[in-house]
Amino acid sequence: MDFKLELVLIPVADVDRAKTFYVDRCGFTLDVDHAPNDDFRVVQITPPGSACSLTIGKGLGTAEPGTYRGMHLVVTDIGAARAELIGRGVKVSDIRHMTPQGWQPGADPEHQDYGSFADSSDPDGNTWVLQEVRRGKQ
């Protein structure tokens, strides 16, 4: 039996501001923007290449805006992904990797899968981690 994660609800305070951030700044695809009344709105967006979408909106849940932490966006080239996001106006931390001595600056020298990270957040403070996974694409 497969259990596929296909949608994650992200709590935001201002739907239009979040939509602009994710679609215009991050380059996510806008799949749905549906508001049948003033109390309910669903905006579904999908990161490029992802099988899992995000939903932001109004009347969707009880989580407080900015409370989601450490969601991972997996990329095959963390340097290129970081540069693309920065070029689109997104603030992204420096890249770092873990060693036996602790965190070190820069990408993992061998670009080992799951070894390099950079952080970002949306306008509400929900945090994201870019994580490099090449799966043998070196």
C-alpha cells in the first residue's frame, strides 16, 4: 500500500501576500484559487517538480500563521537553487553542511545526499529548508 503525501496546509495571515510570495517570488505553480464566499478561500500551489502541493487560504484550519517549521524542499543543486531564489527576491541563508565537528559553511564538499542545507521563511515566518539530494547525479 502506497501512502503518498500530496497536500500540506500552510497557515498564513494574508492569503494574497502569501500567494504573491510563493508564486511570484518562489516560482511555485498556481493550481487553484477558489473563494466561494468571504469566509472560505483555498489557494493550491505546487513547487516546481514536486508531487506534493501546498494549500494556503482562509477558513481551512486552526493552526496559527507562522507556526510551521523546517519543511524541506529537496533540490539537486543547492547552490543553483539558492541563487535562483535570491535572484527572485527571497532571503535565503548561507549554505551549510554537517561534519563530525559540527556545522560548517558551504555545501558538503562531496555533495553527499542529505548533506547540504540552507534556510528561508515565508512572510508569516513559516520556515523552509533547502536540502541537496542528488541521488547519484554527481
